[in-house]
Amino acid sequence: MTYSTPGGRAASIAYGGGYLAIWAGATAYLYAHKADWTFPLISLGVFGVVLSGLAWGLTRKARPGLIEVRRPGLELGAVLAYLAVYAVVFLGWGMGALREAVPAGQGQDLAVLAVKLAVHVVGPALLLTALGARLWPLAGGAAAAKGFWPPLIVLGLLLLGLLSVVSPSLKQIAALHPPVQDLVWAAPLAFVWLALEAGLCEEFLFRAVLQTRLTAVLRNEVGAVVIGALVFALCHVPGLFLRGAPGVDGYSTDVVQVMAFTIATLSPIALMFGLIWARTRNLLLVVLLHACVDVLPQIPDTLRVWAGLQA
């Protein structure tokens, strides 16, 4: 019977240094090939350093429980195999095929949500159940848990404020001229939708399922956060490489450049969520914070699809 436990300081420093070396190599590759290398600096600085450091302080009162992993090597191997198929078949081909098969609109949105929940939550849950793992501890944590509200309120507001400045979402919302009564229901709907489609799907698969197994095998929380963040980033490579097109951020016909882009830009965000999961083991918390990252860009689409508004 194995429990996820933290490892030694020397190992943690080695994992942290290794991550910085990989991130720096990826950013240097982007620079050498005249791709955007400034956003990776912003991503690491904002998500990997500032917000992660703030999350560390805000979760100091959290009391994360130990999660039993009965067969760490077998479970991690099975999860990694699942992720390989997921990245190539689902992200690389399946999502595009689904959107082509179902006309754009409410039907497509519902179909995408249902398939994402099946792939990110139901599939891994069935896999772990078949291996004899207990699922309930992965859903641990709630709003009443110690250390829940400070990171949710502070980080949530900071994320919303950051996105309101760096994304065009507010301008896109204004261009639709939405009546107040539509905003009253569309904004909460967009948040709940993103909490399910992005928050629950990605946080359950990559933090609750993958990172927990990495921690049990490595016996080091920092190593699990770092490797989990890199796996998260690399899983996006097939989708961007196979379904991307000129004009899409990070797209290139050079697969190594696509890998460098995902590592340099996406892994710092995953570091932040991995740290919060490691410090709290609270799935609800990371799900809601993930929704804060994506909700503003979702509101214009919600108004178009569900309220029928057009600019």
C-alpha cells in the first residue's frame, strides 16, 4: 500500500532546476526560429512565479489528505498510455472530426461538452476502477475545507482582472451590445460551462489522476508538479500540429517548434494548478480557478450561441 508523500529537498531542487532548463531550452528554440518568445517569458513570470508564489502563501492553512495509490507503477503506466491515445486520437483528430460532424451552434456545444466529459472524466475513472483504485479520494475537498476561500477569492479575482486586460473579451462582449438581462444569465452560464468543460475535465485528468500517480511513483511533490506540467503541455502538441493553421498561436509545420511552444507557454500555467492541487488536494478549488482563466473569452460565444446576439 503506497501513499503519495513528499520527497527530499535535494530531489525537489533537481526537479525544479530541470524544469527551468527544459523551459529555457524551449524558449531559446522559439527565439532561434524567430517565433514569439516574449509570451513564454510573461507566462513563466505571471503564472509560474508570481501567481504560483501567491498560491503557495494563500494555501498555507490547507490540510491536504494523503491519497492512497495501491499500485503506483501499474496505474501510472496505464494513465500515461491513456494520455498518449488521448493526445493523438482525441486532440489530434477527434475534436476536429466532431466539430465537422455536428453543425455549429447549441447542438455542437452540447456534443463537445458531453464528449469531453466522457474522455477526460468517465474514461480515466473507468480505467482506475478496473485497476482497483479508489476514486472518491480524488474528489476530496470542498468549499468548507481549510484553505479553500483565500486562494479562490484572491487568485480568482487576479485571474479575471488579468484576462480582462490582456484578452479582447470585454471588447467582444461590448461589440454584441448585450441587454443587461442577457448578461445576468449568460455570464454565470459561461462560468459553469467552463468549470465543466475545461475545469473539471482537465483538472481531474491531469491533476487528480496523473499528478497523484506521479507523486506516488516519484515520492516527490515537486517532481510530480513539474513532470505533470510538461506532460500537460506536450499533450496539446498533436492538436496544434495536426489541426492548427497559419494564424493560430503556436502553429508551425515544425513539430519541434510546436513542442517548444506548448512547453514554454502552457507548462507555467499547469505548474500553478499543479502546485495548488499538491497543497490542497481540493478538486473543486482547482476546477473553479481553472474556470476563472477561461470564462471571459467564453462569454461572447455564450451570447452568440445561446442568446442569438450578433455584432
